[in-house]
Amino acid sequence: MRLLFLFALLALTVAAVLYGVRSGMIHVPPDWNPWAQLDVNAEPNFLTRYKLDRLSQSSEQCQQVLATTGIKYERLDNRVTGPACGFFNAVRVDRTSSGVGKPFSLSCRAAVSLALWERHVLDPAAQRHFGQKVATLEHFGSYSCRNVYGRATATRSQHATAEALDLAGFVLEGGQRIRVLKDWEEDENGAFLKEIRTGACRFFDGVLSPDYNAAHRDHFHFDRGPYRVCR
């Protein structure tokens, strides 16, 4: 009976603390407050993924976060473009922290994931390996109303709802071009590519590379859900 009382007291204490944090009565630094808005520039911690996933539940909160990322974009109207195809809370990305060439469409949450990856994975890795920033992302596009691998009997691709982006390579500020197809097995360039592939798994749900299958020998596929895979 005494043990049951102690458990009940502990549960009440935890509930009171959580209520205090959520209501603001108990001050907790935003980085460690699960109810605080995601800060893309803050050093990621174990709550980052939770805050990122929360953006899927609130279109306006996602847009508020995206507005702080430095990505240049325009909001897209929600629309259906075909069976199980279309946009919801999506944007047209004109530029990230790097140039992107042709603009592409992404869901808001995927665009926030991209910003997190660039800020905390891509840019630091480029500085470590090459001593310079990435000037341009080379991509194969994002939105496409199609099935996985274009197969008639497959399920819809994450590209069909603007939840995915395919990246083929990167151009550094000094002009050096690094391509997934050409450089995956190279020493320095390959190490850079593998590092940024693995780092993407912190912020995206699906991360596919040449290690996954031959269909991805020339690009990275980054997507937001519904399955977690990192290879």
C-alpha cells in the first residue's frame, strides 16, 4: 500500500512539473522545453526530432518555423493534382542557404528538415572536408505525381505529395563539383557524401543513397515519412 502511495505521489509530482513547464510557471530554456517552438539554429538535442514531428500537426506553426530558416520560398495553395497526388501546406523553394538552380516544391515540414540538415550537417561537413561552403545544391526535383520507381503496381511515391527531394550533387564556393554518381566511392569526396547522407537521418524519415540500391546510385533521396529508413 505504501509503494502504491509513493507511485501516486511521484505521478502527481511529475504531472505538476510538466504543467508548470508547459504553462510557463516553471522556466526551462527553450532548447530543453518540449513545448517551445523549434529553433532551427539551436544545436540539435533529443527533443529536436519531437519538435520537428510536431510541425506535422500544425500548418501555421510549421510556417512560423520555416520563416526563420533563411530559405527563400513562396507558399503554394493546397491542391489535388491526381489520385493520391498533390500539395498540402507546401512551398516553392527558390533558394536555401545555397543556390538550388530550378526552384522545387516541398511540404513545409520537409523544407524545415532540409534547413536543419543544411545548417547542422551539410555546411559543417563542407567546412571540415574542404574548408569552404556549398554554393549550389544540384537536384533531380521533388514533386512528381508517380508511384515508387514509376511502377504501375507500386504505391505512391513520397514525391507525389511533395514530401521528398532528390539531390544529385553539390558545387562548392570554389567551383569544385561533387556528384553522388561519380564520387561515392572516392576517398575524400566519398567520405563527405557518406557523412552528409548519414547526418540527414537525424532530420528526415527516409534517406536513401547508393548503399540502398542501384536506383539511387546517382542521387540521395530524402523524404518525410511514413517509414524510417537510413541507408
